[in-house]
Amino acid sequence: MMGPGMMGAASTNDRPWITVMLDLREELGLSAEQVGRLFNLRDGFAKAARTKSEALEKVERDLDQLVGPGPVDLRAVEAKLKEAEAIRTDLRLSRFKVIEEGKAILTPAQRGKFMELAKQ
């Protein structure tokens, strides 16, 4: 089992950075207003992510219906695959945008401290 300090560089992109900021609110000296804004960002993203994930699940179910032992309409399969990848890309990009919005809520000093604490 890997601890936080043992994670590879690729897995740090998947950390819930807004939640980490909120967990470190005292160490970072976040104001009540900053905490509220971060909660709003996190909750808004969670709601949007649920909607996008549900859409992705539907596309994947549709794709499952298109393939089978008989002839497969490859154009329809390709369209569904592209639709699924577009949703995945949108979901990931939305996450990165929200993280950047969260970082922008912090002061430069708080961002510096956050970067140090996040390395641990």
C-alpha cells in the first residue's frame, strides 16, 4: 500500500485538490469566505461530474447494444466511441478548470504553502 508521499507523479493529478485545500484550511489560514467559495466550487463540480458520468454510462450502454456476434455498424460504433471520449475529455478538463479556480482563490502566500504541504 502506498502512502501519500509514495505516489508517482501521474497519480498526483488525480488527487481531489479542492478537498485537500479544504482539509488544510487551518494550516493555510483560509478565511471563511475562501472556505465557502472552495466548498461551492467542489460541490458544483461534484454535481456536474455526476451528470456527465451518467451521460457517459448511457453512451457506454448504447455502445454495448451496437456490438454483438452479428454484423456491427462500425460507423455507429465509431460515433458512440467519439461521443464517449468527448464526455471523458470534458469531464477531465472541467476538473482541471475547477482546480485552477480553486488555486486562484488562494493568496500567493497560501498557494506557496499549499504547494509545500501537497508535496508531503
